[in-house]
Amino acid sequence: MTGLVRAFNGILPTIDPTAFIAETAAVIGDVVIGANSSIWYGCTVRGDVNEIRIGARTNLQDGTVIHVAAEGQGTYIGDDITVGHMALLHACTLEDGCFIGMKACILDGAYVESRAMVAAGALVTPGKRVTSGFLWAGCPARPVRELTEKDLAVFPVLSHRYTDLAETYRKSCYGSGA
């Protein structure tokens, strides 16, 4: 583990030893990161005024920003999720096995169900529920089509690919993967 990992108000992030935190990522405050997850270059995960929970085998790609609402909910990100480059997740919930495209923005109280996809550049407005089995796109985001089995089959492939890539980074940076 590397990157900037720091306490806020006496609360230090809890990061599974198998997680990969890139050198230029920042993880601050009340944050829990699960096994084999990866926080890539330029990401900010800031649990200062509420909590952030990230499950296992989830990857936050380069430039992603995760924050919370001071009043209301934290940010909850489940297992086996791919979050594309430069996404913004704020006080929202992502169920296990969903997919978030590059530069997507998911706002306060929004909920992305398992097996749902938020397209690149989409804006999920506060309180929206992105339904399982659908691709949501646009500004504001809305359901545009049902996902095919071929679409859904890619989700775990990407999640596993990033888990493997993070393991390669851990080994190349730290020798034993520790």
C-alpha cells in the first residue's frame, strides 16, 4: 500500500493489506477498502464528514473522486465494481457487480443496482435509482436500453482484470506483494 493515507479527526482509513493504493492516490478519514480492491493514480477518496465503504475486488480508475455528504448518507461501493476514469461519486450507493463509465457523475442519494450500467459521461441526479439490467446514459441520465447478456458478461471480466493488474503492480513495486 502506498499513496497518501491519512487520518481525519482521529479516524484512520482501514485498508485490507491486499488492496492496491497508487502512489498518487489520497485516502482520507473514515474509509474502509476491501480485499483486492484498487485505487488508481490521481484518485481521491475523502471520508471526512461521513463514511466511505468500498467492497472487495472493486477498482476506482485514475482520477476518480469519492466524497460524502455531511448531512445524509456516506458513499457505499460494493464488491466487483469497475468505476471508470475520472468518475465522481458523491454520497451514493453502488450495489455489487454494477459498472460505472468514465467521467460519470453519481450524486447524493442515487442508487445503482447490481447488474446496472451508467454510461460514460452520464449524470445521475440526486435520488435516482439506476435499475438492474439497464444502461443509463445522458445528462440527466435515463434508461436507454436493456443490457444484453454479452454486456453483462464483460462486468466480471473487467473487475478480475483490474484485480490481476493491481496484484502485478503490488509485486513490481514491493517485491513480495506485501
